[in-house]
Amino acid sequence: MSAGVSGKRAARAVPAFVILAVAIVCLLLFSMKSGSISLSWGELLRGLFVEYDARVAAVYDLRFPRVLISLMSGAVLSCSGLLFQAVLKNPLADPGIIGISGGASFAASVVAAFFPSLYFSAPAFAFVGGALAFLLIYSLSWRGGLDPVRIILIGVAVSAVFAGLSAVVGGIGNASGVSLTVSGLSQRTWSDVRLLCVYAAAGLAPAAALAPACNLMALEDKAVRGLGVNVDVLRACISGVAVLLAAAATAIVGVIGFLALIVPHIARRIIGSDHRLLLPFSALLGAFVLLAADTIGRLLIAPHELSAAVVMSVFGGPFFIALLRRRARS
């Protein structure tokens, strides 16, 4: 019976995946072509495959990496938020809100300011910073259980502390003439694409393997233990993968709030709560949302830009308030 229900849900999910995939391809093509340098499709294809064109080269070196990083960052951040919401049993969990991204950003800032030769190891250091932030928040929030409101309040405080420390490190770095990692999607290069690919693959593969386990986390700990599963080990594994995903994106593009909160909620309404389908759908939807935010930011006030983080804050803030109000009523 359950297999039949699962099959029906999977069948209903197919159109949603197809529509979203087509939307991503359309947005990808539009974003690659749109910007300060206007090119026709013929000029773009000819410059890429036939003969050298300085304008096409500029688009290839600057816009293409930005688009690809937007897609990958959106995917890994959304999966990170989904995993955090599952492991903390908190629908308001977001690595940016609860301070994980703040800890990762601080560690990446320290590397950029004082150890620039270790730039390509920045995501690994960001993972350490994010993991320490998570352990701090988890230990301060635990009172015989995890209170969602306490997690949010402590996470906001920890995030503020790390933001202040990052500002101090940034001031020291600027005073000494050291260039810090650029926060945002602008000026990203193919080296950043390759770096993010490595860490994204290292996080998304175990995340996919842990998707069935995320379904178990919706149960009470006693019930999970009754199934012969070590809840503590499972929670640690899911948390570690979630921190890795958040840290990888944060080290490359900086802190982007609300994305990891909004996308899983929208995905659940479309695809349901089975993480085996929810995880890949959240990855695709997150890629689409962040690329859309970056494209809007590039084109809305051209030739100037709004960062994707600002665009997400404008839309994500009201969404977060609405979730808080709904939770208070329930």
C-alpha cells in the first residue's frame, strides 16, 4: 500500500520537475545573454565557437561563471536549509538566520585577510567556522530538547557576534592593504566555479544518501531508537553535511539570507514532505531562485547593480515574518 502511495506521489512530482527544469534552462539562457554587454545569439555563438570577439570573451570570463555559481550556490544553500530544518525539527531554521553562515563567513574572512595564499582552502576553513558556530548554538539551545524559538534567538545573537568579528577582520585587512574575499556574485571567475564544484559535490552526494534518514528525523527520538537507529550519530551526520554545504557557498559568495528558509517551504507545498523527492527539487528550485535574484539585481537598476543578497532580503524578510506569525497562531 505504501509503495503504491509512494509511486503515485513520484508520478505527480514528475511534471513539477519537468516544468522547473525547463524554467531553469530558459532563465539560464536569458541571464547569459542579458547584461551591460548586449549580444545577439548569433554573435554569442560565433564568438564562442568560430572566431574571437572581445565582447564575447568578456561575457564568457565574467558572466558565465557568475551564472553557474548562482545556480550551484542556490542549490547547495537550499539543501543546507532543508537539512537543518529536518535535523533541528525547526521550520524556521536557515544557516544565515541561525548563525552558521556567520561563523563560516568569519573563518573565510580570516583566511582572506591574513592567509591569502590559502584562498582555495577557504571553504574548508569556512566549514570549521560553521561547525563551531553550530556546536555553540546547539549547546546553548539544548534544554532537555530543542526549542525552535530559542534556536532562532540564540542564532541571531551568534550571527551578530560573528558579523562584528568579520567587520573587525575586514577593517584590519583593509588597513593593511589586503584584499578580502568579495562578498557576492560579482567578479567571480572560473577558478571559483571549479572550487565550488568540488565542495558542492562533496556535500550534495552524502546529502542525497541521507535523504531517507531525514524522513526519520520527523519522528520522536524514542521512536527512531526503537527502529534500531542511533539518533545522535544520524543527527551529527546530517548536521555535518548541512554545515559543509552552507560553508562552501558562503566562502565563495558571502552570506545570502532567507534563501535556505524560503525554498524548502515552497518545495514542500509543491512536492510534499518526502525528502527523497524534496531534496533534489529543493536543489533545483534554489538554483532557479538565486539565479533569478541575481539577474534581477543586475538588470533592475542597470548599469548599477543590486546584490542577490539584497534582493533575497527584500523578499525573504516578509516571508520570515509571515512564518513567525503563522507559528505563533498555531
